[in-house]
Amino acid sequence: MIKIANATKIYENGSRGIQDVNLTIEKGEFVFVVGLSGSGKSTLIKILLKELDLSEGEIFINEENITLYGKNQIPYLRRKMGVVFQDFRLLPNKTVYENVAFAMQIADASSREIRRNVPTVLSMVGLQKKSKAYPNQLSGGEQQRCALARAIVNNPPILLCDEPTGNLDPDTAWDIMNLLDEINNRGTTVVMATHAWDIVDAMKKRVISMKNGFVVRDIERGGYNNESLD
Ligand code: ADP
Ligand code: MG
């Protein structure tokens, strides 16, 4: 469902983001992307979101070549992909409910659908009692649960996560991981960039390791295995 072929991203200053990456990720997979800081994890996420264009190579989503998508096709692409970042990126002047509802408004949902789906997804992430709170009234874990609710409310087939537990304490990080696992078990493809080795080791999922922009290992049910990255 996601196919990345001979993909290279070189930034304008000459930095190598990713180099000759070839990956296929099937529908419903849960994939960790690991590697040291600067190894290309975020670049990989950004090229899937079309936040960045490739220098070389191609990307297919469901057999559809998105490499040459123009700006007007990006909203359509974003409906296929939810995304969660390390720093939550909630809208500070909107409540929990409004943050999630806004993602549906952008996707042209009707107000009836919004009234139906927002409470459902908020209760899935355990935030039903916080729906009127603003982001600065929430803990880090609650903010990330809100960001996760926003990412999945339009029911995208793919969920991309860039260091989603990076700002969270270990217990809260595991709450988020359990939610990601549940979302994946409902059929959503999850791609998660992280360097949380304890989480990667415990989850026993596919692990793609990056180094200097290259994919250096790709293991079914792997672990973090720092040794391979040195
Ligand atoms: P990671 O997420 O694994 O830490 P990144 O994808 O952010 O790695 O970075 C990969 C490489 O690309 C690094 O060498 C980094 O310095 C470089 N890079 C990332 N973003 C930019 C940018 N906007 N401009 C120039 N170089 C960048
Ligand atoms: Mg990064």
C-alpha cells in the first residue's frame, strides 16, 4: 500500500535527508523507523506527507504515484494519512473538541458527522471528560491523546507518527503505544519514527533501521539493536 522506490532527498544546502530508499509497507502493518538523530527518520515521514518533494525516486500510495502530485492534490492525500508529532501541534485557541472537529471540517465533513464522530474518537482515547479543555490545561499525555484523536477522526488508512512519545514520561508513552496498537489492530497502517529503544524492543514489530539516510536493516518482529547503528 505504501511503496517507496529509489527515493533520495537532498536538501538545498546539500544535506542528505534520505538516500536510495526502497520500502514496501503493506496495508495493516505496524512499522518502526529507528536510527540515531539525523539518520533520516523525519525526512522519510515528510516525503510521505508530501511536506517535502523527493530529489529522486517515486512514492506510491495504493498503487497511485503521488510523486508528481501538485499542491491542489495534497488535501486529498492528507485525508489518507493522519499524522502525530513529538510536539503535539494542537491549536492553542481551540478546545479538545474543537481541535478534533476542525480536522473534520477541513475534510468537508457535515456537522452531523462531526457531532457523531468527535465524541466517539475522544472516548476512544479517554478524553471524553476533557472535551471543553484547552491544550494548555492538559498534561503532555492528554495533549498527545488529543493529537491522536485528531489524526484518526477522519479514519485514514495510514497513520504516520514522528517521535510521538518523545516528550512523554514512560507510563504516558505506553498509554500512547497501547492506543497506537489498538488503532493498528482496527486495520490502520502505522509508521512510527522513534528512538525509544525500550518500546521498540517490547512491541516486536517490523523495525526499519536508518543510518546516514540509508535503510541499513529491515527486520520482521525486530528490536532496536543499537549495535547495528554504530
Ligand atoms: P532524524 O529525524 O532521523 O533525526 P532528519 O530526517 O531530520 O533525521 O535529518 C536527516 C538529515 O537531513 C540530517 O543530516 C539533517 O541535518 C538533514 N536535514 C533535515 N532537515 C533539513 C532541512 N530542513 N534543511 C537541511 N538539512 C536538513
Ligand atoms: Mg526526526
